[in-house]
Amino acid sequence: MKAIDLDYDMLWQAAKLMEREGGSFAAHIAQAFFVADSLNRETLLAAFDDLFCKFYRQYRHTQITGETV
């Protein structure tokens, strides 16, 4: 999975989780995502692909199982 392949709603969910549970650095990346225009959003996704994918997988796991990771 690549973050660039996720739709905006999926990325938004990943960023919300990053902001809440990812520590200071991840929270700041999430906040940048929320205010970025489309070009800068793509730059963030390319630079922090692993972070967005990790938190999206965590979000989906919670949605499917009801368990937090």
C-alpha cells in the first residue's frame, strides 16, 4: 500500500489517528496535512508514506476488530 493511493477520507482518518496517538512529530505532520493544499499534501504523502500507511492500517484494524493496537 502507498499513501498516495489512499483517498482523502482514508488519509484524513490516518492523520486524525496520527495527531492523537502518534507523538509530537506525527501530530505535527498530521496538522500540516490538514492545512496543506493539494500539491503540498502530495509532497507530505511522498515524504512520510510509511507514517500515513502505518496509521491507516492501525485505523482499519480498529474499525474491523474493535481493538486498539
